[in-house]
Amino acid sequence: MSHLYSSQTKVEFAHRMGPGWTDLADLVGMSPFERGRLERGDQARGIWEWLDARGRLGALREALSTIDRDDLVELLDADRPSPVEAVADESPAQVVEPRGTSAWTLQEDTDLDTHWLPRARGADPDSAGDGWYFSGRRVAVARITEFLTGPTARRSPLVVLGEPGSGKSSLLAHVLVLADPELRRKMPRRYRTAGTRRLVGTRRLVGAVDVAVRATGKTVGHVVAELARAARVESTDQDHLVAALHRQQGGFHIVIDGLEEAERDHIRQIATLLIRLSRDPDRRGIRVVISVRRAPDGTTLDDITKLVLGATADSMLEVDRAPYLEFADVVHYVRSRLDDSGTARPRSPYVGHENLAGRVASAVVTRAGGNFLVSQLAGRNLVDRDERVDVTRHRWWATFPTDVEGAMDQYIARFGDENRQRYVRELLAPLAFALGDGLPDNDLWTTAANVLSQPAHRYSTTDVHTILDESATYLVASDRTDRRTYRLFHDALAQYLRNRCRKRNAEAMLVRAWRSVVPPAPDGHLDWDAADPYLTAHLAQHAAQADQLDSLVTDLRFVATADPVGLIPALARVRTDIGGRVARAYRRLPQTTSDSAHRAACLALSAQQLGDVALRDSFVSCGLTLPWTVTGGAWRTPDEHEVAAQLEDGTTAATLLRGNDGSVVVVSGDRDSRLRVRELIGVIAYPLPGDAAHSPSVPIAAVTGTQLADGRHLLCSAGRDGSLRLWHLDAGLLVPFGAMAHGAAQAVELAALTLQTGPLLAVCDVVGALTLAGVNADGTLRVLARGERPGVRHVALFLAGDVPVLVGATSDGHAALFRPDGQGGFQVEPLGVAGRWSIGSVATVSDGETATVALGTGGRELYLYQSTSGPARLVGTGSGVTTSGISALAFVPRTADTANGGILIGDGDGMVHYWVFDDDGNLTVRRRGRPHQDEVIALSVVRTETGTMGVSYGRDGKVAVWPLSGTPVPPNTQQHDIDIAGASAGVTSVSVLRRVGSGAERWTLGPEDQLVEWPLPGPTEGVMVTGTVDGNGNLRAFRADLVTRPAKPGSRRRPILIHPFRAFAISTIDGELVTLALKHDGSLEVSGPHGATSRTVQTGVRNAISISVGDAADGTPVVTCGDVDGVVRLRAWAELDDWDAAPTWPLGQADTCTAVSGDLLLTGDAAGAVRLWSLRTSIPRPYGESAVSHATPVTAVALSVVDGTGFAVTGDRVGTVLITPVGEDGLQEQPLHRIALGSRVLSIAVVGRRKVLIWCRQGALVLAWPDH
């Protein structure tokens, strides 16, 4: 409630108002329904309370003045506090100098002239001159100034909240100009004074903003890119940006305007990013100011404001409520507009009539409810009239608008009769649907106006130019990249025109119409390169809104041409199979792709890596001339997981709980005793404002929870001092439930379960004590049973009939069921686990009658038990179900897309394995992936709109999500016939595609460059293989068994497999296979040619890392060897047994790999340098002056030169491949092609004149390119 006036004044007002209350109610905008609810005989008190409830009591004085109740105006004035004396601003010595950490300035911002500056001035878009009309807002400016510059650490954003048109953008824009040292000097002095003694001076704002982002139409990718650019962070990855800003010395201050106007599906993601930034764990000084429209309670935007941004009374600045809204300020603003000619008109009819202008302004603002936009629109309409308002007429103020629609109706009515008004609305309607900077004044605009007209009408560009001349008042023109576009200056105006549009399916009609204006290419495809840039930037977003995106993305030429910034967020809405396939390929697209042809080549590559050969061929034949193509390959399909969240450093415990509507609740605790909660919706985790402290300083040891019958969650946290605390998670807030309890020792694991009689809690502590307790209504615990089992580290709960049963598992490999005996103890039922390995995880699932218990061991063993009211029985076992010890388990329920259900298994290497039950109850593996870099700690399963999803949390702090439906893992025993008739002539040499621990595979180049799989006979555990095919199509292989390197005594690391060979090389001599294997000790095992027996050659090079075979200028084979010091050695094949005489050439910085072709030697080293050397002399000389550079260490090189010309192909550690022409002057200065494969390059083999076979850790690909 407002404290603007005393209660005595309220009583006196109600007593003296009399029958004039009806005019007052009309003037302030009360609807007939609201007036009808006023208590008879006491309507004046009701109007007072109605205004007070809406934060508009400050408008009462102006309203009373308008209806000539000066007696009541005097009553209110007598109760107002006296104004505070104005003071000068701080001295220049107190100015805060810019910190100089940002690469952004307001003067260089692309939205300065079209958004920030007009709003900072309070001017119309078409205003002439440089008039400043911004009025008041001193309290709001002072609040933002204190937030940005005050000494108190901020760990949540300041949310500037208000109705549409309440002046949020103008306020932030004004603050930005005050913060800019250059633009500030151009402001009138009245804006640069402190105002009153109790307000903060604005000089402190100078340099206090590091970046401002206008969010309209933007995705989270846009926002991340703009923040990263301003902060000089090279990566556009969200996690990298957050980490970099949290380390930023001097802090970083961010202003975001219009969050609700961002791309609809990205509002939550942007809000989540901002809340992550504002957490500021090290108190560096990150401060975030966000403006957002007030939304009705319960709407998505309201949820985002309150839950994601954590907007509470302390963190909100409500611009349309007292004390931040002073009606006198709005009146002053309108009056200055009426009494000034700073618009397109040369003179306002109110100039020279100050008293009249003041009275009319007061009535305008009162009717508008203090809304700046409505007041601005109404004031502009009055300025544009030729005559002044006649205030002698009865209810002269009644025609003034109360909302945006009324103001716009009055504005459009100026144009004439209904037909003329429809003409204006229909020509402006396309801008109401336009995105970004709006539409150009060409056939794109007229086509949209034609399809939206009702009845149908054909407009021309002449009509567009007419409307630009007559209606420029509310249009914003943007000049970028040599073209001008137009948009409406406020989203509220766009909403007005959308509401007036008579077409129900307007978006769909626009998509169809705009596709029809794209010119055709000679080959019959639509020529999207020749389309208007607006379509390639925004058509996908329009199609997504109209549910036509699946149809649009079948045009792969559009997909290759469209701007990724607009297409990527839209692809989240595809529904068909082809749409999903295109979306999967597109999400792998490198950020460096530019032109459409290059993008099509990269999309074909992505399709090949995903195993979608049909889609690859479709991109190749989409009508674009591709600079290079992928013609074949075999690739391990990448994990489809997405990282939803990265938990904070210092996290010591976490749990995953099922939430409402297909969500997952992530609860974590840290070493500072803080509990944090996130809600996982889809693949995005939204931080909730429910941070709480378990205790002042005790690290949290364990957390658990269960969902109650009313949808809330009951959580329990355990401290390392033995303390236990219960919480209710209610509407995103952690609310303590009951007093803190204390156990005898630190809890190591907790479990919770909800019964009809209430929730249960199981506690296991470090000494093996087990406690089963019920939770009372007051938050206290009642112990149901206690017991002890030394070594218990994992517990779970299930219901057998109506009896709760506790499962306990020990570190020495034993497990048991603990059933309450009714006397405060447990009946213990041992489970027959072998006990060879420690048990790493326990999971249970129950249908109310039968429960299934899963136990996973460190020896990769899985045990399944079923239990009813009787003894449990073993129903299944499995070994080798993971690649390392089992660390987490979760059951997958039976659903339409999971059939009989299954079980998720996480292991110590970060792998998650999905095993499914068949009709006979047997388990078979369906999917595998590695979402984590370290041990998997917790797993959960959730059902969403798009299917069943698995969720995992790992020791690396990541929360990952991935689909459980989809293509299963291909069997490892599939065998194919080998046919190389279509392969390149001669011998194809390949080198090492390896898989350790789950089988090794051989591949060969088959017809049409397809890589054909050939399984190895015999045992495959721990095998590394390299293979080749000779000219007769015979598959050859060289096999190297791995050896086990034991862990050091006392080390916690597991034994690992290593191989005794450092590098491999395969080639042919006289058409016969030759294999070379370089060992760690520097010896070289050689096999072939001509059936020669294997022999060992001592090179004496213990630090060699690469070996290669090539042909010298005379055609004789030579072997080159590079070592970790950058030294290269070369030996002819005939002299292979004598390495002592081999010359040593320091040709690289470190870790040098080599290739020889004729009399040229190619090297690549750990510094990323690629150089070409001539071997025509005894000492290699640089061949040409150019050197190609990789950003990361070079890991493989290949060289093919015929008659002095050819190409060099090099690959590096991150999978970047450079194809560089070689001529008479050496390497070309710039690579011809730069291709991102996304997986470390292991080796490269030349298989044709312009074709190479590239082996990576994830597979192999054949790349070809035309002769340029």
C-alpha cells in the first residue's frame, strides 16, 4: 500500500468527493464493471483504493485538477512532504573513470541511433533536432546507479519490471547515455545533477556499463556472442563465457533490454545465462540489469521473471509503481511535447499556451494511467492536430485514450474514412510480423501486405513509399550493409496491428508468399543466394511460428544458404523425420562456415559422420558448386548428449529427482554448506532462486529427496558433522522444514521414499549405522528401525506390499535387504553377491507388489534381484556390461518408445550404457555414450514430449541429457564382403582405426569410397590394428597386442592398457605389402615385402613419434622418422637396417610428423607449423617462403607432388584439415580448403589425384575436391 497520503486525508477525501466520483472514475480509466463493484455511498473510497492497489495514487491529484476539484487538490497538497533542496552533483574528482575492460562502447553500438538515443531523449523516431524530453525518473536512476556502483556485492540481477509502454527501455537507455563519457556531455545539465540530497549522483555512472544488449529477436547465441565480444572472450561457448567473466578482474556490468522480446524459445535460456553470470562466486563484481515486461501470474514469462531471474521485492525496480513513477514527471514529459516543436511538424498548436498545455497534459496522463507510451502517442496526436482542445466543453478529456489500442485508433483515424484507415493498417501490418531490423521497401513488403489484406488488395511499392511519407511517426529506419529497412518503434504497436489483422493464419500465408518471390536458378532450384537477405535471415523463424519449418527444410539449398543464427533456434521445432535429420546435421555445423557452398559441403560432411548417406548425397546435389565433398567414410556416431548444466566448483553432493511435467530437479550442495536447486526442462537447466545454507560452515556430505503427493519435493541434506536438515522445495524456493537433527556420525548416503502415510528417510553413516525414519507433519523424524552393517556405503528404498524395505551394499562386495521387525530393529536378508568387487551403486523399482533391485560392482558385474513379501531371488546376472566399474544405476520404465524398459548403467570412465529388456527378460545393449570426463555419480530417467530421456550427473560437474530412443548401437560382429573394384587404382594404405576394450575393427576402402567393416577373428580385448588393401583386393592387417601397465602402489587410479608401439606405417614396395611398427624403445618391426619374414631394426631413436614411407625422386622407397624434439631422420629402404648413419635434421619445434614425395619433404610440428623442404641437397632446404599454420599441434601430414605441382594435406589435434596447393614456389600462402572434422586426425593417405583418406579417432572419411 502507498504511504503517499495519510489515512486522515483519505477519510476527508472520501467524505468530500460527492457525486463527482463518476467523472473521476471515467478519467482514471475504471471500466463499467469495476465501477459497478464500488460500494454504494462509498464510491470515492473505492476509487482511492483502486488507484492505490495499482500504484497509481500519484495520479489522483492531476485527475482532480482536470475535473476542476481544486478544493481536493489543496487537501492533497497539504499532506505532501516538502520538496528536498536540489544539490550539485559530485565534484569532478569523484568521477568514476571507465575501467577499460570492455571492447564495447555505446557510441559504436549498432542500435544507438535507432533505439538507445531516441529512447534516452524521450523523442519520437521521426523527431527533428536533438530535443530532450525525458522527464523525472530520478529515484529509478539513483537505484540503478547504486546497484551498478555501490560497494555491496550483488549475486542476483536487478530486474526492471513494468507494463508495456511504462518506460523501461527509455530508463535503461537514459542510464547508458549517462554512463558514456562522451554522449553524457551532450545531455542537458538537468539530467546530470544529483537531484536531491537523498539520491545518488549520476557522475558515478560514468564507465559503469561494460555492455548493453537489445534482446529483441535475439537467441541465446546472439547474446553470448555480444557479451563475449565485449569481454574480449574468444570462445562463444556459454560455459567458457561464464568462467571467463567470473575471473574478470574489476568485474563486468551488463544491461539487457527487452528480455521478453527475445526469440520465444530462447527467453529461458538467456535468463538462465544471466542468472549464472550474476552468481559471481568470487565476488569479482559482475552486475546485471535486465528489463522485462510484467506478465500475468502463472504465465511462462511470469515464471521466468520470478523463478529464473529470482525477482523479489528486493531485486525488482517496478517502473510503473511508486516510488519509481511520479505522475508529475509524466505530465511534465507530455507538457514539454505539447509546448515544443521538436517533431516533424514545424510548430505545435500549444506553443505559447503554457497553462493550457499543462492542463491538457495532466488529463492525458491521468487517462493513460501514467503509462509513458500511451501518453506519448496521445500527445503526438494532439500535436499533429491543427486546433487545440476546448477545455470548456463538458468532459473534454473523455476522448483521450486509456491504452495503446485507443491511441493507435485515434492516430489512424486521422487518415480519413474507413477505407483509408484500412489502407494504412494493411500497409503497416507486415511490419508487425517482421523480425530483426524489419523489412525493406521492396516487393517483400508489398507481397506481405497483399496476402494480409482483407478483402484482397494489390499494393505496390508506390503505396509503401506513400505510407513511409505519411506514417513515419512510429517507424524506425535502419541503414546497414548498404540497405535500409523499417520496423515499428515499439512492440506494443506491433501487437496492436497483429490484433487488427483479419487473417487467422497470417504467419503461414507470409511464409508461402515470401517463398514465391524467390527467383529460380537455372537448374530449377530456388536461388536462395539471390533472395532478399531478410528471407535467409528470418524465414526459418517465420516458418517455425507457422508450423511449416519441416516443409521449408526439405529445400536443402535454403538450409545451406540460411543464416545459422536464425535457423539453429528454429530447428528445435521440426517434427518430421527429414526435419530431424537435417537438424542433427546442422547442429554439427562449424561456426566458421560462411558462404552457402561451403556450408553445403560441411552439412554433407555432418551427414556422412552421422551415417546418413542419403542426406549427404542430397546436400552434394542441392544445386550449389561445392568446394570439396566427402565421398565416403565410416564414423562412430557421436554421443547425442547435451550438457544442460555445469555445477559450481566445490560441489560435494548432488542428486537427481523427477519433477512435474517431464522435468528433473537437480539439487546440489557444496563445501560452503550452500544448497542450490535447478529445474531441468528439456535439455536446459534453469537455476531456481532457492539457494539456502545447510549450516554456517559445514560442507554438505549428501543430499536426497522425494516428491510428495501434492507435487512438492521433500529434500534432506546431510553435513559432514552428522547434521541432517529437511527442506520443502515449494515454487522454486527452499523452505526449512522442522529443526536441524544430529546423528552420531557423518552420513555418507541418503535415500527417500513417499508412502501414503508420508515420506520415509534412510540414512547410512560412515560407521555403517543404518536408520529408517518417518517424517512427521512438523518436520521431526520418528525412528522406525535402526541397525548396523560395517562397510555399508550405498542405500536404497522400495516398497514390498505395504512394508518399506531398505537395501544396503558394502564396499567389500556384499549386500542385504533390511526389513523393519516392528521392534525398532531390522530383519536382515543377505543377497548372494559374490563379493569379489566393491558394490558401486544400488537402484530399485517397484510396481507395488514386486520390486526389482539392481546391484552394480566395480568389476563391471550386474546383479538383478526380485523381491515381494518373501525372500528375494536372483533373476539375472551379467558381466562386462560397462567398460569400467559400475558407479550409478537407474531403471528405465516401460513406455511406448522404451518397449519393455531397461536399465541405465554409469561407470567410472564417464560412460553411460543403456541396456534394454527383451520379451524373455534378457538384457541387450541399445546405446552407449560418454557424456562425462570422469565417474558418473547419479542417473535419472524422465518422460518428455519428445520421448524418454536419460539424465546423468558426473564427477566433472556436468549434468547431461540424451535420448533413450533412436538408432541402436550396431553389432560389432557384422561382416561384409570386400570389393574394391571401384576403389582408386593401385594400393590404398590406411593406418589405424582403433577401439580398445570393446573390440577392434578393420576397415577398407570399397566401392564408391565406402569404408567396409571387417571383424577381426579371435579375441579382440586390448588390440590395436592397422590394415591395408593391395591391388588385388586382398585385405592385409598388422596386429599389435596391448599390454597392461599396473597402477602404482597406493595409487587410486585403475590399471590402464598401453600398446608397445609408438607409430605405424603401411605401404607397398613392388606391389607388395610393407608394414612398419615403431616401438617405444626405438626399435622398428618390419614385415615384407615379397613374403619376407618379420624382422626388428634398431633405430636408436627412443623419442621417435612418427614413421612414414614414401617414394624418392628416383622411385625408390624411403622411410622418414620424426621425434619429440623436432628432429627428422631419413633412410632409404635398402639402408633400413643401418640407422647409425642416418642424417639428423632439426626441422620442427617438437613432435614432428613427416611425409615424402619425390624430392620434397613435408613436416608438421607441435607448434602447428607446416613447412616444405627440398631434398635435392644433402641438407634439406626450405622450398619456398610460405609456411602454413594450424592453431593446434599437427598430428598427420600427407604430400602428393607430380611434375612439380600437387597438394599438401595436414591435420591437427582438434580435427582441422588444411588442403594447400604446392607449386613451383612451394606451399601456397593460404590453404585452399580448411575443413573441420571435429576429431583428432591420426593419419592421412593419398588415394587419388585430388582425393585423400583421413583417419581420425572417431572414424575415417574420404575427401575429394575439384581441380581449381
